[in-house]
Amino acid sequence: MANEKRIFWYSLLLLASVALNLFFITNQYYLGTDQLKSQKLSWSLKAAAEAEAVASISCSGHGRAFLDGLIADGKPICECNTCYGGSDCSVFSTDCSADANSGDPLFLEPFWMEHAASSAVLIPGWHRMSYSFPDKSFISQQLENHIRQVHNIAKNAITKGKYIVFGGGSTQLLAAAVYALSMNLSSPASVVESAPYYPLYRLQTNYFQNVHFKFDEDVSLPNNSSYNTEANVIEIVTSPNNPDGNLKEAVSQGPLVSVIYDHAYYWPHFSAIPSPVDEDVTIFTMSKLTGHAGSRVGWALVKDEKVYEDMKTYMSIASIGISREAQLRALQLMKAILNGNGTDIFDYAYNKMSYRWKKLSEIVSLSSRFSIQEIPPLFCNFFEKVRGPSPAYAWVKCEREEDTNCNEVLRAANILSREGSLFSVEDRYVRVSLLKSDDDFNLLMDHLSKLVAEENGAKTA
């Protein structure tokens, strides 16, 4: 009898202990009550409440309100998408042009709204006030580590044994790379690209031209064969290419040739990943990975230590590194990407861009007046299968002999595009952006469908 009583009381005490511990654990980690929040949060409560309040302004689903936006009647006003207006962005302008000129990657905005909690970052007023980190560098080691992890998941670049340089987007990093590769040469380097190519690199190189380098517009690089030279040459290769989305390789060959690869679009969003790249200088940018173009964060993977040090010197002189706040935001976004198996953003972005390409292709297939580039299906190491195209841009050609300015043809149909001459080819070509918001894309498809339907020689489905 005594043993039975002892066992009873021991069991009762054990159950009470377990219940009490469960209470404390639940209270600490799971309840999330207002009292618990007030115990855990103090100075950040006001900032968090303001951010939530602004984010809750719907703008009819056709715009956004921002903390740093203009104020009316004590509240941030809605910033409306193209062709929408009114105080809540509910008024649609029927005669508005579809803006397919800009490369703003707003197609990813819904993804980040769905991942609001994991991507949000609150910055205290005293965050990183120093010019440098404790190790006297200008880059976050945590951010660098997370970038290497993201590349490993995307299977698009080998980072082992590479140095990483941060810059204000790919444009500043390209300037740093041209500087580093040309400063110790015995004669000036010619900077070259094969057309069609992104025009900003030519403009930037000409703007910063000095005794070490110049952009050589007189060199016409072949697209499908090699260019042999004994001169100092720095070739810029954008792959996938902007504007046509095709994978490219360097064509310059010679003992004094250096190559800078811009792989801004070499993510599963926009291209098959046949293999991880492993070049001497490779540039990536957050704007095309996460869509955050305004943060101006890019990085270069560099093999050679001397080139790395010279690029760092350029960055130190030009801007003393990039904003610590931008690096913190980039770090939080990388953490959000790496949540779970790390593939969510790539699956979402590929599905959306693939859908847009198919939708555009269906419309253009009904036309005898317009054509778009061909991008062959390729095996993708990320998806582990052959996949179709999902480019950032359509490279549209006006096929009629009289349509020598395709940009004007589209403009007459209320479609804004970017003319071919900016990419160093004839104006029979235009670049049409597929990157913008759903509103922008839907309006583009609407205007393009009407234009194609007006053709006398249009095919029928």
C-alpha cells in the first residue's frame, strides 16, 4: 500500500512538473501575446507599427504606399502603377501606353509580399555608423557567406577559391574591373563587346575613359567566330545577353586579352543553367536575383588576388564601399531565400517568366509583321531537366521592309520599347521588357494583341 501511494505521488509530481514546463515554454515561444511583445520589444514597436500601417494600404492592388513616400492628410499617398491613377489607384486610363522600356524587375514584388515576415528588416538608428567593419573592410562577412550559399543552391557559379568584391550594382563593378585589368598594362586597352549589347557599358567606359583604356567602337566583333588580336583587349560579355537572352561566350583571342563576364541574368529565373560558371572575373547583381534594383548591391567573383585588390582599391576611392543599410537588407533577403530548401524564389520566378514568354510567343505566332528571338531548350542543372526559355526581354524584329524603325511602329500602338540602335544594331529591332508588374505585362499583352489583330496578313489560331 505504501509503495502504491509513493508511486501515485511521484507520478502526480512528474505530471505537474511537465505541465509547468510546458506552460513556461509555450509562454516564452508560442503565445505571442501583447504582454509578451511588450516585454520583448521596446524602441522598435513604433517603427514596426508604422511599417505595418503603410504596408496595409491596398492602393486597390494597382500601386503601393511607402514609408518614404509623399504625405497627404497625414498619410503616405499611393504610388500608382503605370496607367492607374486616383488617390487609391483605382482609376484606369484607357488610352495609356504600355511601358515595356524599363528593366525594373517588379515581377518579383508579389513574392516578397508573400514572404513579408522573413524578408523584413528593422534598422536601429545606431546601426553600423563607422566607415568600416571591425576587420577594417567595407563588406559584411555574413553577407558574403550567404551569397556563396545562394550560388551553391542555384548551381550557377563556382565560388570556392574566389574573392568577392561588393559594388553599387553591376555597372560600378564593371568600371572597377576595367580599371583593375587595364591599370598595369604597357599600352592602353581597347574595351569591346559584340552586338547587340547593353549600351550603358559603352557609355560608362567612354565617360571614364583615361590613358589606360577606351571603348573601341571601330572594332566589330563577330558573333559566331573568333577575333584574334595581339593588342591589349578587354572584352565584356553579357550572358545571358541583354537584350536577346541568349548565352554568349567571349570571341576575342590573344595573349593580351582579358574578359569580364556580366552574369546578371544567369539565374534559373531567366536562363537554363548548363553548368556553374568559373571565369576570371564574373559580375552578378541583386537587382536581377531578388528584384531589388533600388538597393544597388552587386558583387564580383574574382580569381586573381591582384585584380581583386585593384578592384577593392577602386571601390575604396569611388565610394568607400557600399551602404551598410543596403548590405543589411541584402543579407536579410539572402536569409529569406535560403529558408527551407532555398528553391522557392527560383521556382516562383521561373514559372512567372516562363508564362510571360509563352503568352508573348502565342501572340507573335499570329503575326507576319513581327518576330522574336529563338532561344533553344537546354538542360538545366538547377531543375535537373531540359527547360524552355524564360528571358527577361523579348528581342522583337519588324519584318516588313518599310518598318525600318520598329520603335516607332510600337509607339504608334501605345507600346514603349527600347530601340535597336541603342544596342548597336539597326532600328528594325527593339527590346521589349517582360520584367515589370503584372499590370504592366497585362497591358502590354492587350496592346500587342490589338496590333497583331489589325494586320492584313495576320494568321488565325
